[in-house]
Amino acid sequence: QVQLVESGGGLVQAGGSLRLSCAASGRTFRSYVMAWFRQAPGKEREFVAAISWSGGSSFYSDPVKGRFAISRDNDKNTVYLQMNSLTPADTAVYYCAADQSHYVTIATTRYLESWGQGTLVTVSS
């Protein structure tokens, strides 16, 4: 199992950008599919993006497709989420997750192996 710590959240105006980071501990990071989820106030947690263990493939939810980009650096044990053209609807706590499922099916896998503590992103109008 890996331990995950997110960072990079904060307050940004609509139309702005933020980059989230998720640092993982453990030597097995490169064997995990990594994903980002988010939970807005009063709503259920939802899938945002996922990336394969190699970084060669990624998958996005429709609301963020074309605006967000997930990437990873296996040498640094870190996964990133570049968020552009942010809107107030993107306001949420963002969580990273690690699992050994497929980078597409991780979106709907009920129980994932590891979760971070979350980082808050607030987008003002």
C-alpha cells in the first residue's frame, strides 16, 4: 500500500489555473494506477481523471475533459493534476487515489487501495 499526500489547492478566480500534486510514499508507486476524484459540498465524490502506471494512457470525466490534464513522474513518486479554465462548478475537495485496477475502470471501482486526505480547491466567480 502507498500513502498519499495532496497539495496545491487554494482559492482561484474563475478562468484561472491550479496544479495539484500528490506525493506517494513507497517503492511500488510505479505499479499503481493513479486517479483524482473530487467531492463538492453536499455532493457525492466523483471521478475526475486517471492515468496508467506508465503514464502513457489517461482517462477523464466529461466535465473536465479538455480543461484538466493528469500526469505522473514515477521517479518522483508524484502524480499531478493541471486544472485550467476553472469555473465555480470545479469547487471541491480533490483527492488522489491509488489502485491496481485499470485506468478506465478505476473510475467506477468502489473500493480503492489508498486515498489521500484531500486538498480544497475554491473557484470564485
